[in-house]
Amino acid sequence: MGWMLGSLACFTGMALLVMHLGKTRAVSPWWALLFRAWVGLAVVAVLYGPRGQVSFRRAATRRMLVSRGVLGAFGTAAYYLTLPVLGAGKATLIGNTWTIWAALLAVPVLGEKLTPRKLIGMMLAIAGIALITELEPGAAGQLGLHEGIAIGGAFIAACVVVVIRQLTKTETSGTIFASQCIYCTVLALPFCASLPLPAGPDLALLSVAAMLAAGGQLGLTEGFRFLPVSIGGAFQMLLPLLITAGGCLLFGETFTHTQALGAVLILAGCHGVVSQPKIALPEEG
């Protein structure tokens, strides 16, 4: 339980710090993504390298690992890019719907059953997305670019879950994680090359955000060694609540009554899906 609580604290701090860097200090999210990738590679090298549990060559070249890395890079980039624009709460709530897309993809790809509980959870979460993006009847066209990116990022994250579940049969956690870090670097580096280098204080904050992301991932991975997926999934449902509360307190984020109802439906729907023991949470965020 302590690992999970630590993971929640780290991921919450990371999201709010990336939000602060992008919204208050005008630091491009691409820098945050690049630092996350570099720190992740360092963590993998230190923790898994001495035990021979990571192969950077395989992570960069094996077809399935490349798929995991590319998908993970785009999914993480979608979340980082939408944080400063949509707000920490809204971006995280939409991004958290990866659980319903993962459950849906697991039916044809992994042969899992779509139980009535999962189906109800999916419908609730989809209704919540419509409400939180304010797509009520008569309000067509309000789905903006960044809302679309957030939803697309959630679907990509679901694809990552399916790929990871197949890779765990043949690859180590260190190699799987390294694939994401490598391709996050490949994706972010061209954008960062055309951006001004952040100032000294911003570089320090970027490093802290990256370390928090690594700490959150380690806590998540270790937590699932000791807790059933159903209990661990319930812990992860607290993450959007904590980040939303932090966004409201620190950045003055607000929700309309309709959006608040949508947030409740998303949380209820996602919990209904992840509480099933057959749905695994992603190895990497």
C-alpha cells in the first residue's frame, strides 16, 4: 500500500509541475517529455543494467518493442501537451479513460470477455467524456483540438496496455520501459532543438518533474507486486481526483456543473472496468 501511495504522490506532483512549467513559466511540454525520457533511461540503466535485465538494443530495434515505444511516446506526449491548455484536472480525467479503451481492445486482441459490468462502465465513461467536453445536444462543434488530442492519447495508452501484456511474456520490465524512453527522446528531440533552452531554475524543475515521473512509475510497478489488480486499480482511480483537486487549489481551475457530472461518470465508469481482475494497468505512464 505504501508503494501505491508514493506512486500517487509522485504522479500528482509530476502533473502539477508540468502544468506549472507550461502555463506559468511558458516552458514547452516537449522539454518535460525529453527530460522524462532521459531520466527514465538513467533509472533503467541503474536499476536493471547491473542485473542484466535490460537490453537497449532490443528496446530500439525489436518490432513489438518499437511499437510499444512509439505508441508510448505519442500517448505521453498527448498528455503533456494538453496539461497546460485543458488544465491538470480535465486532461487527467480524459486521459484516464484509457481503461475503457483497453478493456474494449482486449476483447478482439486478447480474447477477453466483455462482461455486463465492463460494458456499463464503458457507457458511463463515454457519457462522461461527452459531458466533460460539453458536447450536449445542440452544442456540436465544441470538441476542440486539445480535447481531441487528449482522447486520442487515451486510446493510444490503451493500445500500449495491449502491447505490454503481450511483451511481458518475452521481455523484461526494464527493456519494455527503455523502449518508451528511447522513442520519447526520438519524438521530443526535434521539437526541443528548435526551442530556446530553458533557464536554470526551469531546468531544475524539469529534472524534478522527470524524477517524480520515474518515482511514480517505480511505485506503481512495485505496488502491483503486492496488491491485486482490483485494489491497485482502485488506488489509481484516486489519481485524477488528486490532480483535479491540486489544479483547482493551485491554478484556480473550475468545472461547470455539467463537466463535474462528466468527471463523476468517467471515474465511476473507469472504476467499474479496472476493478475486474483481468484488466491490467500499464507498466509505463
